[in-house]
Amino acid sequence: MKKEKSKPKILKDKRGEYIKQWYFINGKQKLMKINVIDGIPVYECYEQNADPITLLENGNYELLHELGY
């Protein structure tokens, strides 16, 4: 039986909502705060909701190619 991953806990501070993510560098554990919008990380929300003109202006050509433009 596989254990399902639980949803990450959304925390709040003066800058807004975020999720904690831990990673290792040179054997030391570090913390990274990932900002979220409506429970979705900001970069995923941007990929889902950006129009082709915005992607072109910001130089995200690989996302434009994935969308078929």
C-alpha cells in the first residue's frame, strides 16, 4: 500500500501566503519559501493563466512553444 502525499500546509506572513520546502546544500538543510496564489505556487499559476503576449514580452519562449504558438 502506498501512502498518499498530504497537501502542504499554507502559512501566512506579512508578505502573503507561502509553502515551506526543505532542500540540502553541502549536507546542510535549508528552507525555501514558495509564494502561493489560491493554493497554487506562483510560477504554476503564471504558466496556467498567462496569455501569449505576456509570455512573449517576458521572454518565455519555451512556454509559448508548449502552448503551440
